[in-house]
Amino acid sequence: MKISNKYAEVFIDIKALNISHPFDYRIPVNLSSEISTGLIVRVPFKNRFETGYVIKTKDKSELNEKEIKNIKEVLSKKPVFDSKKLELITWISRYYIQPFGSAARLFIPPGEKCKRSSARTGVKFVFKDYLSLNNNKYKECRGGINWKKNYSKKKIIDYLTSNGEVVKEKLIEDVGCSYANVRFLIESGIITVRKERQKRDFKYEYGENKNKKRINLNPYQKSALQAIENVLDKDVFHKILIEGVTGSGKTDIYIAACRKVLNNNRRALVLTPEISLIPQLFSRFQSEFKERVCVYHSNMNVAERYERWLDIWDGRFDIVIGTRSSIFTPLSNTGIIIIDEEHDPSYKEGTAVRYNTGEVAIKMGEILNIPVVMGSATPGIVTRYKAETEKDFTLVKIPVKAQSSSPLEMRMIDLRSVDHRKEDTIITGELFKEIKSELAKNNKVIIFLNRRGYSNFVICSKCGNVPKCPACDLPYNYHRDTGKLVCHHCGREIVYTGKCDKCGSNSLVLYGTGIQKVQSKLEERFKEVPVLRMDSDVTVKKKSHQEILKKFISPGGSILIGTQMIAKGLDVGDVTLVGIINSDSMMGLPDYHMNERAYQLITQVSGRAGRTSKKGKVIIQTYNPDSMVMKNVLGNDYESFYKQELENRRELKYPPFSYLINIIISGKSEEKVKEDIRELTLRLKDAVGENSSMLGPAPAPFSKINKFYRWHLMIKAGNWDTLNDRISEILKGFKKNNENKIILDINPVWIL
Ligand code: ADP
Ligand code: ZN
Ligand code: ZN
């Protein structure tokens, strides 16, 4: 006799770290055939009911029979994870120190919220009728119908006999019959109807689908593809980094790799950091893979995402292209994960479980034994370092563009030599002249302004020096109320005198430029052309993004001023000049990533110029033309930048030479926030051990957001795999002030 499973281990979905283990529940007889790993269930917990995830079924429990409660009901029709996904969920929960439920929730269908009804999501599915002949019924009725009189009906039956199951609309069209005839046959049972939910195209999939001819890969691309194919043939986990300059044809390598994966009857996941990059990528994939490819991202509404989720679940697509959350879609039989623009900070989730998509993808690749391919023109320092040092990581470099074009002209304007009293330092005379000359030729100009930049730092207008904390090598933050410069990492502070510690002049100034100010300046000077602005303030309205672009693209000269939003993917032909006006603001970020971000961003923005046969020019205004970043940007030398930046990091033990853990406590009372952070610091001190160190506590770089005070402390850990459990234990036992919140950020991409 088969022993049926009587008990289930269930993880309760509540946001508490101290419930880090599953509970045993009894499977009632009426549910015994339904319960399996990965199902969402409802169970009694304390004095209420809670949602939980079944992670295992078993026929014995260690617990006393009397203590075990029954599972109340099953909430999901299908398991939302299998044993492999369970392994990934468990890893996420442990690595990022998050309750199991929070990690599991990433994998459940959007909007389902553990409820059985799909009505709550507002989804209106489209069903179609699939018709087939019920042979038995037909034989039974055949004699009783006058087929001469019912000639059309006979034609329908003949059609179904020779074609098998067919969708209703097609049958009516092919046979040329009326619906009444079909209905009659349905009602008499001769035709059987099967309803099937239809796959829908969403407006996001508006690719041009030009049916581009298949490209013959050049030798560089071929060797990258070869590296991927070697792994695909072996069915093993392996990482591949394609470091290819902008325009080196990485997309065509991805496409060729996917072709191979699909030929092996497996599926592919293609990740991209930004929604704005999806249309281009999608249309290129679509011209090759047609309806086998779909998109998935957070800008789709919940109903659309839910429907798409079900389609992926049903195996209707072989390639999913999407932003970070698509790593959690239920794609099965995945054979490759591709991460385009690997370095992009948007791959980091900034709320709830603060995961890095790259880290999750790599873990997933490891669990599934498949390759993970990353591509970038400017790889993240950590990724690049790993690609060089880890055994299961291959680095492939592509140093040339796939299509020849004239090289960009890059130039710096040294702001130190601009006389503040005579000349504007926001748009210098030299930049002004260049803009004017391009507009006169009916060309387009992009003015880039970094907004992520941080205005609370000071810079010497004589020598470009940004005063930094000697211990952290990060800019001080200026505090107007106390007149002090404070390091927001370690808390060190010095009195602000206005005097530069490097050149001795009294030329320290508070740094900062507003985008509106830039716009009005340009409008004043260039009255005859459209001066457009694109930043998150003007694009909150739906579609305004498209409208602004449309105006910019329309024939004739125009100027577009933008923030990070325009750095990526913008592909406008006639842009011949890109001006970067406040490049130093990136240097003022109190974040050890600043060099990396500045290098990546400037390279990316520069790539907006000279995309056609017209020569492109990039002009960078800076107080620091001699800085390591600027020199390497100008020389377009990633390799040299990487080597120097790596040494900076080695010296101060920043990643990749450590893992960084940022612990933020936020709350409305600054006193209570400080009280908690001090107490937590004390408790963590011993746990951190020899190989690791602690920084802080200090006010977080954004020390007050929306009435909430924020203090943080950071741990530079030698090895996170051993430290995380210890920290997790301490956090579980830590009694904070009730109104305070603890935010954990493992490997943060911004320390703000
Ligand atoms: P990347 O993603 O590396 O920046 P893309 O994949 O966008 O570069 O390729 C840039 C352009 O080069 C595209 O228009 C692409 O069609 C073209 N291209 C790619 N590979 C080749 C090739 N082998 N021969 C000619 N053109 C190519
Ligand atoms: Zn100075
Ligand atoms: Zn410091």
C-alpha cells in the first residue's frame, strides 16, 4: 500500500526575521491529493489565519499530534515554485537576510496576492472556442439528419473530419458557413467545444519588425559565440562576460546564442536594465524569433503582467525579454540567462528585498547548470575582477565596432580657467559657440546634466579639489547648520573654513546646478530652436516622454537637456554634439562607486553622438580635467581605468576586496534612531570578527528623507557566506524601538 503524505512543512508569509523556519501542518484527507511543494496555502497561525508556502510533504512529524493544526485551504492552483526555485528562494532569503516569505513572494504571480480569484486583478481574459468533431455522437445522429437539406452542416463535419480541431473563426471562414449552423451542431453535441485562453500582444511589443537580414558575425563576435556554445554543449554552469565597445554587435551575439538554445529545445531569459531599452531589443529579437519572444516589465499594468505570467507559465514563449523582475517569471526549461548592460545600477531592486539581479541570475545559473552571459562596454569593477580571477568565468573582449564609423571627438573645457566674474560657468562661452555652430547646420544637440549628483558637497573653483575624508576617500558633506564638513560613512567631521586644503585659496564653493536654470539659459540664447527638457519631473505624465522625443527628432536643429534618463538607448541620428556640463557632480558622490558610475555614465552619454555618418563631438566641462576618470574617458581606455580603480579599491578594501553591507535605521525621532543604531553597532562589533570591519554609525548621505531621519553603519565583510548567518542571528534578537525601521542592503549600488 502506498503511504500517503500526512504532513506538510509550511513557511508562514509574515515579515518577521525571527520566524526563519517552517512549521508542520496536517494535511486533511479532503486535501491530501492536492498538496505539494510550492503551493500557497492558508493555515491557522497563533490566533489568526496566515498565508504560507508548502516546502515539503512528509508522512511523519516530530511534533505532538495534538499540537499540529490542519491546513485550511489551498490558495494557488499550481505550485509557484519547484525544488530548484525553492533552493533559489532559500538562498535569497539567507543571502539578503530577509524572511522566507518575502523572498518567496518575488516568485508569485503579480497581483494574485495569494487569493484564488483572478477577479481582483481586474484581468479580462480573451477566450476562443476550439471545435472538434465528437465522432460517437456523430455516428449516433447521422441517420436522423437529412444531409441533402443540411448541406452546409455536412460541409462543416467534413471539414472537421479532415482538419481535426480548429478555432471557430477559422472554420467559419474556411467553410463559408453561418454561425447558426455551427451552433446547431454544438447544441446537438456533434461538435465539442474547448475554450482556450488567448495569448495577447501588448502595446509594448510594437517592434518595427523590419525583418532584417541575418548578419554574418565577424571574427570577434564568432569567438564570443564560441565561448557560449562551448558551455551550452556541456550542460554546465559558467559565466561569460562580453566586454565589447558600444556598437560592437553584442545583440547579434545574444541572438545567435539564443538560436542555439532554442534549437536544443530550451528557453532563454534576456535581461535589460531599463524599460526604455526594451523596444529596440525586442524588435531585433522578434525579427528572428517571431511570436516565440515576449516582453515582461513593471510598466505593464497588473492585469497584463498577470496574463503574461500565465502565458510564460504555460510555456507559450521561448524567450522572455524584460527588466529585473522578469528573473522571477515562471519560465521553465531555461537554457541561458543573458544580462545586457551588466553594469547598470538599475539591476538593483531598491525596496523590500534589495536583491541584485546579477547575483540572483548567477545563483540561478548555478542551480540550473546553465551559462550566464553578461555584456557591457564598461563592465562593473566587481564583475570584471571576477571574470579575471574566477575559474568558472570567461572574459571575451571586442575592441571594435561592428560597423565602421568615424571616431568621436572628445574634448574637455577646464572650468578652473574660466573667469567666474566674466563668463557663465554653466554654459561656457566655448560650449555656447559649439552649440551655435551645430544648430546652424541643422544638427541636434544634447546637454547632459547629472542629477543623481549630490549638491551638498564643496569644490575648490581654483584647483578643482573636493575635500575628502582621509579614512574613506569620500567627499565630505557640508552641514550648513553646524558649519562643518561631515563624512557620512565614518562620522568624522572637520570645521568648514572655506579654505582649500590643497591650494590654500579661499575658493571653496557649494556645488550644484539646477536643470531648470540650464533650460532657461539655453532658451534665452537660442530662441529660434526648440529647447526641450527630459527628466523625471516632466515625464511623470504618461506619454510625455514620447512627445518630447518626437519634438526633438522632428527635422531641423533642436536641443535636448536631460538627466540619466537620456543616457541610455536614445538613438537619434542627427545628434552631433553632446555637452556634459556638470561632470564633477558625479565626483561629489559620497559613494565609493563614484568613479565607476562617472566613467560608465560619461561613456554612455557620449555614445548618443555621432550615430550616423555625421561626425560626433563630445564636450565635457570639468574642474578636474586631470582626474583619473576624465583622462581615461578622454582616451576611451576602459582597461586603464579598470586597473587604476581596482587599485583604489584594494587599498581601502572596497568591493571586490570585500562585501559591503549597509544597515540603515530610519525613524521620525532622531534620538531614537541614534539610540538604536548605537545599540546595534555595539552588538555587531563582536560578531564582525577579524576579517571584517565596521564603519560608522554616521548619518546616511541622505540623512533625512520625508521626515524620516536616517543613520547607517556599514560592514566591510571578508566573506559574506559565513558572516550573514551571524548577523542574521543578532538582528533576530535585536529589540529596536517600535517606530523605527531597519533597512538591510547587501552589496548596495548606491550608499545613499
Ligand atoms: P552593441 O549592443 O554591442 O552596442 P549592437 O548590437 O547594437 O551593438 O550593434 C550595432 C550595430 O552593428 C547594429 O546596427 C547591428 O545590426 C550592426 N552589426 C552587428 N554585427 C554586425 C556584423 N557582423 N556586420 C555588420 N553589422 C553588424
Ligand atoms: Zn584649491
Ligand atoms: Zn570617513
